[in-house]
Amino acid sequence: MQRKPLPFDVVRELARTLPDVEESTGHGAPSLKVRGRLLTCPAIHKSAEPHSLVVKIGFDQRAKLIASAPDVYYVTDHYVNYPSVLVRMSRIDHDSLRDLLSMAWQFVTTGTETKKPRVRKRVQISQRKDRR
């Protein structure tokens, strides 16, 4: 159900209930950080839909969120290699946003691997014929 997007003030209010959350800015937009690490901010890249939020989250969690509610959660090519999910603020409800921010806080504070695992190419090693 499409409705008026939740404003960043609601995000700020919910995030302030979590420990060590601080307000900051990045690229001229407000952001929320935990001990200097990004938690969430408005999605300002041109690939993101208007009124979207970027939330730091693990790759597995992102896949589950998108699979469960693709009308709410999404990712663009720009964000695909970052541990984050984009949120349509006109589609998410208050409780789901609170739960998402809690998951993001857990992700940011546990020091979880932030880079997507690289897939290594297998190199075929030819066997030597003259093995002794």
C-alpha cells in the first residue's frame, strides 16, 4: 500500500532509542552513525527511487528482506556490492522500520564482514606427465 513516505525525522527518532547512535551528515544529507560507522541515511544516488533510505545490513539479510517484501526493500546496481538495502519509505510501516534499524545496529556493531565475498576463479592445473 502506497502512502505518504515516512520522514527522516521518524528514522532519527527510532534510531535514537539504540545505544551510541549519533547524528552526522554525508554528501550534504543527514545520516545516523554508530561509533562513527554508518547506520542509515537517505539514498541520494540517482539510481535510488525518490524517498528511499539506505540501511546497512548483511548480504544474507538483504536477500531475505527483498525476497519477503520486494515492494518495500530493493537494491540497485550502484548499491549491490555494499552491505546495505534500500527501503521505500512510502511502503514501510513504523514497526518494520524499527525492527530493520535494530537489525542494522546489530550488523554495524558486531563488526561483521562488510565486503561481499569475492568468488575466486578456479584455475585448472595441468598434471605433469613425468611424475616420479
